[in-house]
Amino acid sequence: MQIYYGPYIIKTHELDQKLSVQVTSALGDVSMSEEAHHPHGFPNGICFNLSGTKNKPEAKGLKKYAFGEYTFILGINNIGELSLFHSVRLVVGKKVIDGKDTLTLAFLKDPKSH
């Protein structure tokens, strides 16, 4: 499934009880912000930056998306970063697929053990 959110394209794919999320844009390169793993003080938020463009994306209000059992909220802040907020019941992994940062979201077996 693909979501068009401002200039960002969010691609999702569910496989082996995990949800892969990849963020791209036709305007430039998108990467996860290493220094902003917890935007706005939320431990369950991840920021994405758009580089290679002179025009920063406009701020956009929060919107909730659900894919089966997976739920997350997207928003674009005033400096054009995309924030993805996920359930605290998920564990998040990061890997690179085809040269693009990719998130893997999976449910914790026992949320209290994390």
C-alpha cells in the first residue's frame, strides 16, 4: 500500500507478521534523522528529513493510518520533517533496502519485557 502525505510517499508491506515502512519523495532524498529518534519527547516517534530540495514541505496536521493490527500517525512539522508515531506495543528495526532507509515494525511478544 502507498500513502501520499504532502511530498512524502510512504510504502508499506506486511510479511512474516512484520510491517515494513519505506519513506521516499520525488523532491529529493529522504532519510531517518539519527538525532531525532524521539520527536517532541515521544519515545515512539521517528523523524524523516527531506534533502536535495530548496523548498521545504509545508506543515501538515496529524493523521492516523491503520494496516490490519498496525496503527501509526503521520505529521509534518514546521521545518518539513515527517514524523511517524507508532504504538508502544511495537518494536522498531532499521535497515537499508535498495539504498533507502526502511523501518520494520513488529509486535512485541510481551510488551512488559521490552
